[in-house]
Amino acid sequence: MPAYVSSTAEPPWFTRPAAVRAWACAPAPTEVRDFHAALSGYAPTPLTELPPVAAELGVGRLFVKDESCRLGLPAFKALGVSWAVHRALAARAARGDATAPVTLVSATDGNHGRAVARTARLLGHRARIFVPRGVHPEAVAAIAAEGAEVSQVAGAYDETVRQAAETAAVPGALLVQDTAWPGYEQIPGWIVEGYSTLCAEVDEQLAAAGAGTPGLIAIPVGVGSLAHAVVTHYRSRPAGPPTALLSVEPTAAPCVLESLIRGEPAGVTTGETIMAGLNCGTPSSIAWPHLRDGLDAAIAIPDAASARAAGDLARFGISSGPCGAASLAGLRAALTGHGADGRRAALNLGPSSTVVLLSTEGSTANPATTAADS
């Protein structure tokens, strides 16, 4: 049976027994990496080793995948958007719509919408982006600076997605959303495929560092699309030592954690959090089966822990916003404090383990409005 603990002494936590972790899936398409490599400005983002943090947490080696500058933007999202728009426009061309004007429409907590707006501008299309409450004005301004029409919504993220979908239901509009629901799954699936490039880079960079296969990857989670990509990558390997996969969410929006506890997709009422890009109330429909069967554990963290982690990464020269730093905060919560020995054992981590933290955004992506504990 799953184990779940939520108390004043221990963080909100879920883990699955090792005996049920043999699930496998098909890999992402190999042509995704070639597509990205051909884009102007493409280069692998850094994988930076932090020996002091490895020593603090009692693991062998610890690396941070730094997505603070990806294809000219301060977050990883351009990988998924560029591939999905490429596939979607190719499909339109195959239907004879190649010359028709297109407006790319999306809802966003910041980073995804800016990537959609940038992609539209580079390809000569228009963009309309819907933004929920709680997104920093600088993040909204950055989307508008890409030439997009920005519509701010008084509601939370899920309501913003609904409004974007309604707006896109007209000729000449193309919804480019990184969450899926029944009836809208193809483009979100292409976005997930696009994130596979990040995972391929990690493999190559770890091999170059002589670090081998990671013992654990910590993944910040909103609707779960990036985690879906990471699960696909590491659960499609034909052989080799298993990699534990840990999802990290804000305590204000733990939709994947709550879904894992219940054993079915669960919507949650979200609160305020400095981790704006993770402030999502419902898992993506296509991500859920992979998260349910492929994640080893999930944890939720308060804002203060993410703010502390962002400051620590900055001192090591890594620009990381609250969402990106959530991976470090989540790993700390798992490996320290009351009950840490049991959580460490559940993740099969020891003093020789290699850990990778995915820092999904730079500090300029979604500037924090507060460092208060959520």
C-alpha cells in the first residue's frame, strides 16, 4: 500500500513500495533532439555540480540542471512549445492550411506563455495569452514584450485554461496548452515530447562527468508535463540501475500529491504561492497515468523552503526562481528532519548516490512577490 504522512513534524509525502516500481513505457521520439539542435541559439543548458550540497544531504554527487537560459528565455518551456508548434503547423499544412494566418492561444502562469509568444513572433504569427491572478507583473510584461496580446483573468489557473480554450475555438486560432484533458491531448503530448531533449542532455552531461546513471531526479511539478517527460525517459530504458523520481509541489497546490494519495486524478483548490508556475489545481490527463505508475515519491513544500533554496543556489552562482529551486527544497525536506531515514530508504539513496535537481527557471522568470511561508 502507498505510504502517506502529513503532520506538523513531517512534510506532506507519498511513496510507493520498491516492489511495484517495475513499470515501463515507450521512449520519446528520437527526432526531437535533432529538431532542437537545428534551432538558432540552441545549446545544452549547464549541469552544475554542487559538492557542498551533496555533503549537506549525505549523497555522493549532486548536480543542478540550470534552465535559466534556454533558447534565449529564462525557463525550459521553449523546448516543448517549439516542438509542439512545429508539429501542429506541419499538420495544418498537410490539411492545406499552410498559408492561413494563425493566432497561438494559451493560458500560463508565466513561462509557458512567454515561450508561446516568443515562438509566435519568430514564426510570424500572432499570440494571445491568458494569465491568472498571482503572476508577477514583470512576468506579464515580458509576455507582452514578445508582441502577444495578454488577457489577465481574475480566477486561478484552471479557470484561465478554460477561458483560453474557449477563445481558441474559432477558425484561425491554435490552442497551445501544456496541460491536457479528454478531447485535447495531441498538442500537450507533443509538448511533453519536446521536453525529452532536456533529459537527453542530462544523460550526456552525467556521462561526461563520470557520474553514471542518476540515483534520483527531483522534478518541480505543476500539471505534471515535465514530470511526464522525465518518467518517460527513465522508465523507457531497457536495462541499467533504476532512477528514483521525486515530484515536488507547493503545499498551496499539491494536485499530483493528492492524486497519488487518492489513486485517481484529483483537483485541489489552490492558494497563494511564490511558486507561481507550479500553482496548478489539476494534473494533465495524459500525464496522470505516467505519474501514477512511474513516480517513486512525491513531496510538498512551503514557500519559505523554496525561497531559502533559491538563495542558496544564488550563492553557488545558479540563477533559480522559486519554481526551479523547489527541487532543492523538496530534496531537503525528504532527506532531513523527522522521518528522514525512512524517506531516504524509500528513495534508495546512500552516500554514493548521484542526484540531479531540475532547476526549471531562472530568477527573472517569475519574480517572487513574497518569501512568506505558505
